[in-house]
Amino acid sequence: MPKLRPLESSEKKKQLLVVKTSFLALVGLLTLFMHLYLSNRPLSPPPLKPEKQIAKSSPSVLGARTQDELVKNLKVELNTIQKKLTEILANVQNQGGSVINEASKEVQDTALDVAFDTAVIPVITQIQNLPQDQQDQIKQAICQ
């Protein structure tokens, strides 16, 4: 069953009409004032804030009194860092060279051991398998 609404009185309708009309009038007035305010305002943008500069009379956080001193101090520090980096690079290169030399010596020793194991030892075992008189002949031939 549909709900029934109570009938509104004519006085209440008049009050709602006054409230709605006053609200619309207020919105219209605000729109008008905003339009007048914006149309009379200059169109130039606001001035930009100037960049902060290092004060010449008071020291900064980095200890420089002027920007020139700050630049000089930074150049000195950069040169110091560059010298330290070149020293570190030289040390790394020297250590790298010594590591490469040690590795090449180990490779040479390993290569000699492998060559000896694969070439000489089988020959010696073959000689040992020969009869004694042939072994003596080979020993004399090698020793001469």
C-alpha cells in the first residue's frame, strides 16, 4: 500500500519559496561581485620572489662569507678528491698487475705439470716395460 504524505500548508510553501528565492539571489549577487572583482583586477602576474643569495657579511653554513669564497673552497676540495682518486686508481692498477703476474705464473706451472704428466710419464712407463738391456741402451743414449 502506498504511503500517504501529509498535505503541506500554503504558509509552509511560501516559506520554502522565500528561502529558495533568497538562496538563488545570494548566489547571483556573489557571482556578480566575483565578476566585478576579477574584471577590475590587473592581469599582470604576481612578482616572482628573488633568488636567495649568500650574504656578504654573515658566514654561511659551509663557512664561506661570499659566493666567490665558496666557489674557491669547492674547487680546492674537488682537486683534493681528484688527487685521492688518482692515487687509489694507481694502487688498484698496481695490485691488479701483481695479481695478473701471479696468476700467469700459476698457469705456466700448471701447464708444465700437465705437459709432463701427459707426455713424459707415458714414455717413462713404456721404457720401464722394456727388457733391461734395452733400458740400458736408452739410458746411455739419453745421457750422451
